[in-house]
Amino acid sequence: MADFKIGNITPLVGNLKAGSTDVIRVMNGAVQVWPIVTPSAECAEFELFGGTTGRTFTFTRCGDKTTTTLNIPAGDSVGECIELPYFAAGAVQGVECGQPVLDQFVFVLELNDPETPCQDNSGVAISIIAEEQTNIVVGQTLYSTSGGTIELLALGFYRMSTQTTLVDGNTYNISTILISNFYIQVDSGGQIISKINC
């Protein structure tokens, strides 16, 4: 796509006028040259998770444009570059093909000292329903799966972990495991009421 310039400067939207009317676009034939339009992604990297029972995914691969069906066994996952739009249970979308997909948070570590949660050096592992890292926001509700029962996550302060080898109820040294660079405060209804970067 071309870049429209006046005196080697690309005008800001609202600064280009025809009389007193704002110019909303400049075309060169059928091509819009101002403002520059970034095309939307046509493909994205997905991590396809087999979950606890195995899953089947059908999608169109980018590049070769072939329709593919994959059976992912329980506990396994595979990365694929898939044409958009694509939605499926167990499919976690990355930003663009070639970029890594962020692992999901699968545990929280309950912190002992709410006065200094970023400096707390240990925490008790509690398994949670897997959450995409980009979805951890104030107002979100988290659920514990500890002991095989799905319940609202209890009131407390937590760091989050993508490490799948943790064991419910065990205490871990935070400096030796993969954890979030933030902590969250959860209310009695399992809802995140604050998220603080460490």
C-alpha cells in the first residue's frame, strides 16, 4: 500500500481538509493511500489442546489452504497456523502465525503474606480451570478444580502458574517455578478484585 505525503510528512487524520470539511480518505484509483489501513490478519497460530478426554479439530491450514482434521489425544496439544475466523473448544488463539502461543495458567499459588505479596517466597498450589494469560483481568471469576471439585476460588492473594507439574496442596518455592509477574487479589466470590504487577 502506498503512503500519501505532503512535503515528506504524512498528515494526521483531521488535519487534511477540502475547504472546511475533513478529508476522510485519499484514493489512488482503487487503492486507499491515506490514512494507511493495516489489513486484518487472515491467519493465526492456535494451540489445540486435547483436554482430559481428547478432542477432534477441523480447520483450514494457512498457506496450503487444505481442510484438515486432527485428533488430539487427552493431555496432548499441537500448534497449527489456521485461517481466520476459527472458533473451537480447546483451541487457544495466538496473535499471528510464527509467534508463540502463551501457555495457559493452570495453577495459582496462594500467598502467605498479603502485606508483601510480590516478595512472598512460597505458596500453596491450587489447580484452577485453565485460563488464557491475556484473559486475566479485574472482574473475571476464577474456579478451583482442587480435589476434583469445581468451586469458586477462595478469598486470598495469588500468583499464577503455567507449570503443569505442580501438585494440589503442596507448598512451592516461588523462585523455582514458572509464575506470573503479577499477583491477584480474589474476593469471596472467586472474582479478581485487583491485579498488581510485581
